[in-house]
Amino acid sequence: MRHQLFIRSFPFLFFFLAQGLALRAQWQTLNNPFDMLRDNRVLLYGLDNRFSYLHGKIASIYGLYGGVGFSDRRIRFKMGVSASEKFNLALLPADSVQLGRMAFLYLGEETEMIRYRKTALNTYLNVGLGYLLRENTRFRPLQQHLIIPIEMGLVVTYDLTNYLTLKAGGGWRVVPPETQHHLNGSFIKLSGQVRIAELRQRFFPKKDH
């Protein structure tokens, strides 16, 4: 029992430790931590794709998000939408299969821990609200189950240009309520991020009159 409790708690403990270290690294250079939220606001848009274990099988989760970066993007807040491809939930009698698909909205944040030139290591947290959609491949009755997916992990970013950033990382997903624990699992994250102001300046520079 204690062993299972430790396994379930470990992703949370690891994330909050990493998040604490990331915030400490940022606040060391500030007299007031809230100064970080007043400086250099940048609009961000991006892809949020993950390859994950869902019910013991590898499946893709696709996502789009928009958000705001503060203090030269050292801390970022975002809102997005994600949906998984269909995956097998169970084998049923009469040669039918129960399929599932997750779809949810989420709020997220990323905080920079370490930066070396164009590369940075960041903490990553998404908290979502949505549905697990179940259907039987033969009779196709659609069922909806409320889910609250929580994803946490580490992401490495690389600034390919001044307006485009590549992102790769991984982490762990926990899905309350307990009846949906089969959706818990690890994931690998591959995505990209665009900074709108820099992109506009690159392709549509302002002309001096």
C-alpha cells in the first residue's frame, strides 16, 4: 500500500521540486518576484503534441495553444485544447471493441530553470477539463465521462530563430477521478512555439516614413 502511494505521489513530488528550483532561479535576479509579470510581455502560439501511453497502448494527443510569455519568456502561461486519436479500451463479446478518445481544454504554465544560449530547460504543467468519449465499434452507443487530466514534466526548448522555438520533453499524466486511472501514464512531448511580434516583424517589417 505504501509502495503504491509513493509511486502515485512521485510525479507530483518531482514536479514541485523542479518548479521550486525554477522559481528560485528566476527570483534571484529580482527584488520583487511580481516584477517578472510586468516585464516584456510576448504573445505566443504553438503546437502541443504528445505521444503517450493510454490504457497500455501508445497513442497520439494533438493540441494547440495560445498564451503570454513574461520577462523574456522565462515564465509562460497558456490556454489550449487537446484531443487524442482513438485507442482501444476493451475487447467485448460479439467481435466488437470499445474505443476511447480524450478531448479537453486546459490551462498551463512553463517556467525556465536553466538557459545556455539558445537552449533552455523548463518545467511544464497542464491542468485540463474535458471528456473521455467511449464507443462500441459494433453498436456505437457514445458515452461521455468527465476527466481532469493533469500533465507535468520537463521540456527542453531550442530557439531556432528569433520567432520560432522547438520543444521536446516528457512527463507524467494523472487523470482524476479514480475511475479513469487507466488513462494515467507517461508521455513524450514534441512541439513548436511561435512568437507573433517577432514573426510579424520578420515578414512584415514596419516601414519608416
